Amino acid sequence: MAIDVERYLDRISYNGSRQPTLETLRQLHRAHLLTVPFENLDIALDRPIVLDAGALFAKIVERRRGGFCYELNGLFAALLRALGFRVTLLSGGFFRSRGEDGAVFGPEFDHLALRVDLQQPWLADVSTFLYPLRFDTADEQESKEPDAPSIQPLTKDVWHDRYRILPDDEHQILQQRDWANVWQDRFRFTLMPRRLSDFDAMCRYHQTAPESIFLQHRTCTRVTATGRVTIADLRLLITEGGERRETDLADEASRTAALREYCGIEV
């Protein structure tokens, strides 16, 4: 499907260059994170999520909704290709636990990320970090506003903007550095090219399996210029300039109002 580039760029409030360059990729990636939330609200409403470019465009662009990784990165790939970028869909699994034999990750197709090939290969993921990350280095990378200070996490957690990518046999592992300067696994992925339809089975699993994390909580979260805003069930969490405020929402009507005010979402 050929997507309507003009409407998509309007949806993410982007009016910069359209040339397939690194700076264009960086600014498109940032614009997406700031305008399109990560959310799983349709799952709780028993609305099937279909991995079809037309359906994703209608939801994210026309109805101004968000989505989870399959939806966000799946549609972002279509936009990048329409602008002339070389894009490969990658599959991977999220870190689950650490046992005697090492890290345990979720199954293949548990996560969808993108490889964008320019002069160097880049990892793009508009469900995770603000700016794309380079593939061709194992060094630490910061994915944040160029002039923004690094702020230590408020709790014993990972830094939100410090990453590295390590090769591990047939996989690559994305790690984040925690508050004690220990690298924590985030997810692993292979470099094998995938099609959007390859993710259908795991997309259905995350919508229907009782153990799916997406059936445990209703979440909507969006990056802001100074932090993040999250509506998690009946809680509103706002992180701004390194300070975090948490507010209990009185009822469903308050939650609906918060979704509209902070994420521009009508469900």
C-alpha cells in the first residue's frame, strides 16, 4: 500500500527535510516519539489489531491513535520507504529473566525494530528510544536531545538515554546502563530481514494469551520535550526535568479526560 506521506507528516508535526539522510531520519524519529504514544488500549477493548499498512495508517494517522511496537515501527517503516530510505524489519525478543545459564529472552517476533541503511547501519525503534542508534559500534550511545543534561534515574532503574548494542552469536543485544553503571539487557534481535506478516502470530498472542503483559494493564505513554507522560490504568505519571509526579485518577471518566489531554487520544 502507498501511504499518504503528507497526512503522515502532518500527524507527527514534521515539516523538515524529506531527503533520505541521517539528519532526516533523526528528526523523523524524534517527531514520532513526541507525537505518537505507545499504547495497548485496543486490547482491553477487545478490538483486534491487524498488521496491515492500511489498517495501521487508519488507526495511527487518521484516528490519531498510538500503538505497540508492531504497529508503530511497522507503519514508520512504510513512511521511511516512501521517502526513499532502505529499511529492513527485524525481529527479536525482550529480556525476561536471568538464570544459571544466562539471560532468558522472549521468543522470536516478540518485538519489531528497524534497520535503516545509510552510510552506516542504524537501529530505529519509535517505541523505545528518542534517536536512532548506530549498529557498527559497541560503544555507549546517548539517545537524547543534543543539549539536554543526563539525569540520573529517580529510583534504582536504568538511564533512559544510555544504550549500547553488542553482538552475541547470531543475535545483537540492546542494553541500557543502570544507575549503578551496570549494563542491563533490554532486548535481542537478529539481522534476518522480515516481513510485517511474519509478526502476525505473536501479535495475536500478545492480544489474547492470559500471560501476555499487554493484558495485565492498560497503558498509554508518550515522550515529551522534557520527560514523559504515562497513563497506567487509573494513575497519571508525569516525569519532567528529572522530577516525577504521580496522581491517582478518580474514575474512568478522569482517565478518559487524561488520555485526551496528555496524549490526544479518543478511544
